[in-house]
Amino acid sequence: MKCILFISNSMRMWRTGCLLFILLCAVQSRASSHEDRSLFIGNKAFHNMSLQRLTTLRAVMASQPTALAAYIIPTADAHNSEYIAPVDARREWISGFTGSAGTAVVTSAAALVWTDGRYYTQFEKEADLKIWTLMKQSLPETPTLEKWLCNNLSEGSAVGVDPHTFTREEWTPLQTALSKVNMQLIAVPKNLVDEARRINNHPPPARPNNTVIPLAVNYTGKPAGQKIRELRNKMVDKNASALIITALDEVAYTLNLRGSDIKYNPVFFSYLIITPTSVVLFHTGCLPEPVLSQLSAEGVEVQEYPYEEVEEYLKNMAKELSQCGKHSIWLSSDASEAIHRAASGVDVLKTPLSLISEVSPVALMKLVKNEIELEGFRHCHIRDGIAVSRLLKWLHDQIDKGLPVTEIQAADKLLEFRKEEADFMGPSFETIPGAGANGAIIHYSPSRDGPQKVIEKNDMFLLDSGGQYKDGTTDITRTRHMGRSPTAEQKSAFTRVLKGQMMVGSALFPQGVKGNVLDSFARHCLWQVGLDYAHGTGHGVGHCLNVHEGPAGVSWRPYPHDPGLKPRQILSNEPGYYKVGAFGIRHEDLVEIVQVTKDSKHPKASGLLGDFDGRGVLGFNTLTLVPNQKECIDVSLLSDAELNYINNYHARVLETLGPIMKQRNLNEDLLWLQKECSPLVRD
């Protein structure tokens, strides 16, 4: 569909009209400035609110110095964070869709959201489908965002985007594609959704400024000063005059600091610039004394600047460097277009500085864990396994007694159990407690407002949760039939998903291979009967950092910056199956990549005949320690090797958790665990 263009004999008159319309929207919006997200899609008030927001944004687009035919709204902040603070939740505000991934495009006649298969069902439940269109980006027939723009806008159109919310990697190909069809991509420095929010008397909330805390070296395994020395050595190899670190988890990792500015992610809003002689931190507050003391003890002296001054600082740095020879600035290609422009001095220099824009050296550094971090991962998974096992036992007890338990009550009870464990800091993401049909919503999030879903005895219950501990991060999914009597269909799907997880968990592969080559292992048993799942199989995990960590992962789509799998990386292993409207199944463990030789304790080690011509053999060691429900396993679908695998895993769970439960007098929990981990046998 072609974009409808507004035509007037006087552009000035049109823009004046837009401004008058904006003022009218501001007056009309007063009554809805405190709207409730619990409104349903079919509610007329919800539709009017959604339409008003779009109408306001369209008026703001038309009132720009160059009227915009389209405006792009990513799910993004200025740091390319996967999960964002409410102040940056612009796509959610304009569309009503709360999923953690997706990009909206608004024109004068259309409103669309591109998102992946994890969120199709959720989008259709949350967005107003009368005015919003879902673009299913996982499907081959769905045009890409850039192709849609090129095919649906008129020649000469201007497309706007906030350059703080677009990475250089996203900006350049879109700019190239638009220019080929005589369109332009315009960097709009002030976010137009924020402008629309203010006009609607619903301004964005303040940017968080929570306390920053130090994470001691007995958890991190490496002082901040040593990390910075290693980065400076890499800068010498790159001939870089400065390294700009923009990703929040990379700043936190480098300085051995943690925060809480984004829910579930122990990070704080900041930028870090490292030069051969200085370390400059831009953040939203002042570092407290314990932080300054640890930084000093670890050999780091930090210069502090206000968060909002980073671009001006970079422009001034570019001007200074330009006066003394050639210089290059190193930054991640995932840094925003705004930071790229400021760093090069494109707006203040006739000849901008050269940029080294590629995968961040900090991302590659933290991808491979040190031995202290690995020990922390192993230990926190033991404590987490106790908490999750206790929750599953408690949940079955409640339901067996006929006591009502809602999805949210189950999530809250799990949090209670986790809080009893040492070094627990909070959840690593919002718990996904999907009962029955809700389990088929891949990133389901129950609302605390309105009716609550009670977990029924005949429900399949999918519980995806995780914890942030000072010594590591966990992410686990277990699926259980609450009455222990699944249907044949549920039992078959459960077993096939489990077989895929075991196939990945027991795989041997060459060092350096990309993660995507393992993805089909997880899908093999589903594919045999025409089933599949619409998400990746594995993601990296940070150490007391983001539960989703790049640049490596396991997916049907290659990770663009995957450096190849190496020992000491942490990944998830999480195949699934989802029958929309009925049930969902997912099995998720975290795994550590280990070197494997013929003498290793690995189920396939004894059969090794070589080491991939010297490349080295890698495999996985499963960190997660929670049993799978035996009543849901169809033993007839398992090979002898698979049966031994699951029995050996359950024996390890019991051997590891059992003595601790006994020591802590968790006797009823221990009895439950012993029953759950008893050997599975053929009829």
C-alpha cells in the first residue's frame, strides 16, 4: 500500500494545522493520562487511546522541518540493550505490545510491528488489531522492514529515526537501501514518541539513577585494572587512540560494578571511554565511596562526567585529536548512530576521524569466563536447583490438596525460595509461569491486575525463571503436568523436546564451530513428525549480568558476530514445542562448554577416534540441577543411550542437592527429590 501523502498549496499552512491539532490532542488526552494497561483489546476506550496516540505521533511527524513519511520506533535504548527501562519503552507506549523485541513503523496510513515467532500470540492479545498490523519476520513471505519501506513509500519520501535508538549496523544498510530508491533516512535528534507522550500529558518517566555497587574480585576473578590494561594492549594492536564502551553490561563488567537501573539486569546507565592515560565514566549520578575505594584498590582512577554530556565530550575529543595527526576511535558496531557521529566529529570536523567499528573487545572478553566465574556458575546453580525443586514440590502439594494457586502466586513463591539462598540478588528476568494455553505464549507475562489464571490439575505448566546471584546467573525452564497424567500428545511432545535437548547436551563438535550448526540437533526429533518451535535453541549468559549475552548463541539464524565456540563459554540449551491455545513445552538448562578427550567424563568420550585434526573436541557440561518430570516421558521413544543419559542426570541431581537438603533439614523436599530422581525403566 502506498503511503498517503498530505498535499497542500502551502506547507506552512499545513504545519500550522498540525501544531493546532497537536494542541487539541493535548487537551483531549487529559482524561486518559492515567490509563490502565488492564483494558482489553475489544474495549472502545482502549481503541480510542491507541488511535489518539498514533494520531498525535503522525501530526508530530508532519510538523518536522522535513515532513516524515515514516517514523521507525525500535525496542531500544541508547545502549542497544535487549531489555529496556520504562523511560525508553517507546514502542510499547505507541503500540500497546509489551514484548521485549520488535520494531514499529508508523506512516500516515499504516502502523506495523515486526517481531519474531516468540511474540506472535502475545502481539495479537495486546495490540489493537484494528489499527496495528503484525509483520511476522520469521516467515519467508514477510518483507523486511527496509523492503517494505522501499515498496510502500513514494519516491522522495523521508524516513525518520532517533539515531540514539539505531546502531550503525542498522543505520548503514537502511540508508543505502532508501537512497537507491531516491528516499532519505533522517536522524531526528529528539525522539518523536517522547514528544507525543508529552503532548498527550503522559510524559516519559525519569531515567533511573539507582545506587551502583562494587562486585568484589572473589566473585569477578579479575581486577578492573587488569581488564583495562588488557584492553589498552588491544588498543595498541588496533592503533586506536580511544575505546568507547557503550553497552551497559560491558561497562559494568569492565569496572566490576553492578547496578539496578534496568529491571532484572544488574547494570547502570553509563558510557565508558578508555584512552592510554585516562578512564572516563559518564553516568547518571555520583559513585559512592565503596565503589571508589574498590576501583582504587583495583588500580583504576575514574573521571566522572554527567551521563548526558557524552556526545559533547566526544565531539570535543575529536576536535582535539584532529589537531595532532591521524587518529582512530574504536567502538562497537552495536553502538548507536548518534555515538558514531559524535566520536568521528562528523558535525564539527571537515575531515572526520576514522572509526574502527566492529564487535566490541569487551564483549569477546566477557564471553569466555575465567575460573572464578565458572566456579561461581557451578555453585549458584546448586543453590538455584534447591530453590526450584522446592517450588515444584510445594506446587504439586498445593494442587494435590485442591488449594487454588495462580500463576503469579507460583512465581512469587519461587522468589521466596530463591531469597533463602546465599548471594541471591533478584530474578534474572520476569518469571514466565504459563499454565495450560498460556504456556504456548513463548514469553508470557501474566498481569497482576484483573482476573488471575489458576493452575489446574489437568494443566501442563511451563515455568521459565532465573536468578541473579553475586557468583553467577541462572536461567531454567521446567514443564510439568500438574496431575501427572499427560495426554498421549503432550507426552510425545514432551519427550521429543527432551530428546532434542539431550542431543545437544551430549553433542561433540570442533572448537571454533559457530553455534548455529548445533541448532538442528535440537529440532531433529520434532522435525521427524512435522513439528518445530519459533525461537532459537540457545543464548549466551552473563556472569551476574544480562541473562541474554552475545555475541555467541545457538539458533537457526547465525549470530552475526559469533566468534566460534570455545571452552569456558556459558550457553542455554532450550528447545520447545507450543500448541497455540492448548499447552507449551520447553526444557532449558544452562551448559558450560568444556574440552573433551577420550578420558573425559562425557557420555561419548570413549568413542573418540580423533580431535578434528588438532582443532580440539568440545562438548557441554550441564550446570542446571532440577529433575524432569518422569510421568511426561514416553520411554518407548528413548534409545538406550538417552535413557541412560536422563537417569545419569537425575542421579547427579540427587547426589548434588540431596546432602545439602539433608544438612538444612529440608527433609520433605529431599523425599520428593528422591522420588523424582529415581531411575526411569522400560515397561
